[in-house]
Amino acid sequence: MTDYPELMTRDLAAGLRLVDGGVTAARGFRAGNTACGIKSDAGLPDLALLVADEQCAAAGTFTTSKTASHTVLLDREKLASTGGHAQAVVVNSGNANCSNGEQGMLDARRMADVTAQKLGIDPSLVLVSSTGIIGRRLPIDKVEKGVAQIEVHPDGGPDFAQGIITTDTRTKTIAVEFTVEGKTVRLGGSTKGAGMIYPNMATMLCYLTTDAAAEPAFLQQLLSAAVDDSFNMVCVDGDMSTNDTVLLFASGVAGNTPLNASSPDAALFEAALRHVTRYLAREIPRDGEGASRFQTVTVRNAPTRADARKAARAITNSPIWQCAIAGSDPNWGRVIAALGKSGADLDHNKLDISLGGVLVVHNGVATDYDQAAAKQVMGQPEVAVDVDLHLGDVSAMAWGCDLTHGYIEENAEYTR
Amino acid sequence: MTDYPELMTRDLAAGLRLVDGGVTAARGFRAGNTACGIKSDAGLPDLALLVADEQCAAAGTFTTSKTASHTVLLDREKLASTGGHAQAVVVNSGNANCSNGEQGMLDARRMADVTAQKLGIDPSLVLVSSTGIIGRRLPIDKVEKGVAQIEVHPDGGPDFAQGIITTDTRTKTIAVEFTVEGKTVRLGGSTKGAGMIYPNMATMLCYLTTDAAAEPAFLQQLLSAAVDDSFNMVCVDGDMSTNDTVLLFASGVAGNTPLNASSPDAALFEAALRHVTRYLAREIPRDGEGASRFQTVTVRNAPTRADARKAARAITNSPIWQCAIAGSDPNWGRVIAALGKSGADLDHNKLDISLGGVLVVHNGVATDYDQAAAKQVMGQPEVAVDVDLHLGDVSAMAWGCDLTHGYIEENAEYTR
């Protein structure tokens, strides 16, 4: 079912094995979805619930938007108050619960409270997420009805993945298995994306679970770093959202000693987390609104990490270059322009640029490249843009998509 | 001929009168164009020349891109070496002369030198501009042929305007007349825009002339300030170009005492310059690639000028909001999201937003606004987005357009 790219399979770190199940691949979790009428298309799943059998160590990263949604504000508050613990998250799609004032915060709390009541757990352990249209009051009566009727199962991962998507054309899920202290551990997750995608510090909606035991502070540190190199490096349209959220729950069912920075298997756990977040992040522009082609941008030999990241992100966030990709046009001058505007430290006369392995620019000037070959690589479903700044030794990767008529069709009529 | 909007006519500062003629409205200038085969569509004008009868005081602002074109690098060098003097500018369209290495700089110099030779003036007084595809060598033989055949006339302003455009659907020109020391003075100009438009510190191509006498340092100071509030506040697609250039020539034919900051008429001259640059800047997104609707964004009561500008520009540079405008959709949640990502200091709970005069958000929450009225104002050719931050007393305006299928059509196949 999952569109698991060849590249990522090859990339699987030593000691990791792919498994099915998404957010319920790890032991100790149940999940499900229901349709309660929040989305205008009746019958589409629009409420999803993920619940652990026991309280979990938990970590989260959230949008840096100054108009963050009420759900984001509430989750930040809860994770701080519990010192990094949670047991459930309830997610609605179709309404962002953003820009609804005090009522929005009351509705977010109510959504958590009715879920806590159903599950018989403390409300401080229930997180909430919303995605959809901004500025309309959350239909809390429908949410309450949905919470009452939703059923969760130990194999409910795929249902959960279905319940959180909006304009996504497919679900986005992965899970891996590995060994910690001789015990089998799993880590998996699901994400949603599609539009308003240019995260900064956190992103979109993504839910991760593991049955490893881990200390909350360690979890948070690993999650923030992994998100920075995955979700924070994708772009569909340059629009950071008000609701971006990544949550990680660790149930501890595997029975290992809680992981921390000095655990012998800390590095393997981090590799698993980075693999899962990177896979899910890449899935977002791969299924960006209207996207027909995917681009992987690698910037090498930058003087600093910030320069490498700025340069890579500027290329994924250039509408005019995204249009060139849509048209299979190796118009690399637009990559030059994107680099120029990026704010990254660079020397125009040292730039090398390859498109799909074809070196089109050397020392800032066009090479005598084969036009047909360049056109051919630009016509592939995946385009690799490789930039060498020759100014240092730091690299960064970013992922994006093209800009097509489909994006405009989806976004000119969204609130109807 | 000129599409001079009602709004701007009403806005004409006291003491200014509209006149025809563009860059040749001011006395002491001649201009013209020719077709020399740089553009692939044979017969389209692609070389333009503006020349003053005598050496002028001159000022310029240029792209801050780190991959600036060879013409931009050369003009910066020349204006510095002459201490703010110039007599001519030769402009080609169809080729950006950017990313061509040492050859690009040689070609830019050659373009200036052959023009200086034809005009019998010192090469240091001839500026050059290029616009078009990045990364292809400038066909210098065609440029030389064009320079040899081009004719300039005292009424050649409209021809010049035609010679500098690329994907623009029309020329963009204005001129005003006013009085300095009892002497009639004119100030006018032409610009080109259309795509790769999100200037920072300078912008696109724009040429301004006046027959007022003025001190170069004073001209430069006024031009930089006027550009900052005009061209630096427009957006078509968020892509800053490698070739952005604004030049101002003052011939002094009017015979006034050279203007400086303490001249009695300095304020009127500045008002004229601000009017002309703002008119021309607004013309760019009005004719943005594929644009069907124009937006004027006003951000009021920001704590600082930087906050006001960031907030206003973030709205014009939100593809997802630009799509809402294309679809006549009053989906103001996307304005909220753009404000949130802008980096401007704001309080979500104090935001007021009006669309075309309809107050849709008060204190960060939807008002009980008339949906039909909101939809109706979003269907107009011009949409006014008014944001009140209620945090200070500084305002800024920015101008942009919608995002349509036309933009993608133009940019998916540009280099063919």
C-alpha cells in the first residue's frame, strides 16, 4: 500500500527493518477514526484517536507561527505541565480551530475533556490537534458525537492515518523495528500535509509512537533535532501553517531501561527516529497539492549549517523554479536566482549545479551540457538538484515539489 | 493609452500634473528601440536606448541578490567611479547576461563601449541593463548590430517603454510636471516587471528622468527612500531577480539651482519622485504574469516600520492567499496564517482584518459579516486587504496580485 521509494529502502540504517502498522506498530497503542460531519463531504473520516494503554513519555514540536491555533497553544501548555507525559491525542480534520478567540480555547479544552472522560484518564494527558479551514468555530457538538462513537483497535494505525488527512491524496505511514538491550522495539508514525507547507521549527500534523521506554527530556531533544532535518526542510508553497504539530509517544511496553543520552542504543534509536521522520517529511511534498514531480535539493560545502539550509530551502520555495520542473524545463538560471535571494553566503563564481546528475553549471557558468539529457532528467518523477558552494564543508538537504494547475484548482475554491 | 487608475489620479500630490512622454517627458532626453534578434520572436523590440544631451546627475538602486547579473555589477561600479553621473543607458531584453562568468562582464562592457562610441561620449557615462533568460551568453554581435541601427528621438519615450518589456502584456509609463523655483520641471519613467518579482533594496528594471538639476547625493538619497516604499513593496511570486535595477537621470535642463536637502522645493520634488515610483511599482503586480486581480495590502498600527513591512509583504507573498483571490474566496484564514509566518511582532487577539471595506475579523475572531458582501468585494479587479495590528502607530502598504493558471503556463515553458 505504502509508496515506499527505492531510495529510502536502500537508505535504511543498519539494524532497522520495515514493518506494517503505522502508529499501532509499536505495542501499547490503539487507534481508530470516525466520520462525525465536520468535513463538508459527509461520510469522510474527520476524527481520529490514538490512545496508549498507559501514560507515555511524550515530546512535541509545534509551529512558530504567531497566529498558532488554539489546539497548538493547548498542547504546548499540557506538555509543559506534565513534564513530557501524555496518553492520547484526538485529531479532527476539516476545521483548524484557529483564530476563534476564547471560544476556540474553550472548544479545544472541551475536545480533550470529553476524550479523557470516554477513556477514563486525566484530561492533562489528552492532547488535541485540528487541521482544516481557519477562522470557523469548531463544531464541538459534532466532535462530542464523534468522540462518543469512535472505536480504537490495536491494529487501527491505517484508520488513524486516514482520519487525519485533508487534501492529501493518500495516507502517509511508516514503521520500523529494531533491537534495544536485546528487546524488540518498534517506532512508527503517520503524517498529513498537502498545502500551506513551509514549516519552521515544527510542522504539519505528524504522530509518532514507540514501545521503547525513554526519558521525556531525551525524547524531546531527539525529536527536535530530527524534525529540524526532516519536516523543517520540506516545502510545498512557502506558507507556514498555524497548526503544525509533531508528537511522539513512548509507551515503554518493550521493557527496556528508559533511554537517555548515555544509553548504549541511543544512537540506534535516534537513527530510527530520523529515518521515520525523514521518510514521512518527504511524503508531504511528494503528495503536495497538485504536485506532479518531486525534487530533492542537496547543497554541499557551505560555510555554515545555516547557509546550507537557507540555500536548499530557497530552491524548494521558488515558484518560478517549481514551474520549470512542472514543464520539464532545465532552466537552471532560476536555481541561480533562488540561491542569490536565499541570504546564504556564496560566491557566484564558485557555484556548481547538477540536475539529475547532469553538471549544467561549473564555476557559476553554463557547461557544454547535453540539452537532451538535461531535458530528459527534468522529465522524471523525481528531480535531484545538487548545488556545490565550494566554500566550506557543511551540507543540507531539502525536499519539495513542482507548481502546477492542480495547486491553483485546489486553492482557489477551498472554502466552498 | 496608459491604464491610469482612478485611485492614483485622486492621489496626485498637490502641485503635480500628469503629462505624457514617459522617459522623454523631461527635456534633454532622447530615446528609442530596435529589434536585433535577441528575443526568439523575431521582429519584437529587444534593445532600447535612453540618452541625455549632456552629462546628468544620476542615482541607482540594484538587486541585493548574491548572484547579480554582470550588468548590475558593471552599473554599480560605474556610478561609484563617476560619483553619481551618467549620460545614457542601453537595455536589452531576452537575455539577462547573468551567470556568464568573465565573458559576461566582457560582454556588458562591450555593450557600453559600442554605445559610447556611437554617441561620442565617455564609456564611463554609459550604463547597461539586461533582462531575460539567465545563463546564456549575451549575443554581443546582435547587440552591436542593434546599437548601430537604433535611432533616438525627443519623443521616443513610448518606444523605450516597449523595448524593455519581456512577458509584460503592456508598457508601464508615467510622467508628472511641477514647478521648482518658478521653473517648470518634469519627472517621468518606465518600468518592466511580470515575473521573478519580489525585490529587496531595488527592483526589476525602471528608468526615471527629470530635467530638474539636482546634486547626485541628494538624488541617491531620495531614490533609495522612494524605492523602499514602492518597488520594494511589490510581489508577483516571491522570487527576487538577479537583474533588478532602478536608475534616475537628472539633466538639469530646467535651469534650477541644483536641488539638495535644504532646497525650498526639495519636498515637492520628493513627492513627485514618490508618486512616480509608486505608480510604476503598482503597475508591476497589476500586470504580473497571469495576474487577473490586484491586491493592495495596508498594515496599520504596527510597533515598528520593519514589523509593518514584514506583515504587509507576507500577505502579498502567500501563494495560498493569492489563489483565494483568484477564486474570489474571502478565505481570510490565509491572511491570518500569512501574518503568523511573517515574523512581524503581533498579538493574535488584537488583529482586525477588512477585505474591501468589509470587517471580517475583529480582535482575532470572525465578525458576523455578510458572506455575500465579502464574496462580492473579492470578485472585484482590485482587492483591498486592511490589517490593523493595534500595537503601535506605524503603517506600510504593499501591492501584489493573484496566482492563476496563467502564471504556470508562462513559467513552465519559458526557455523554449
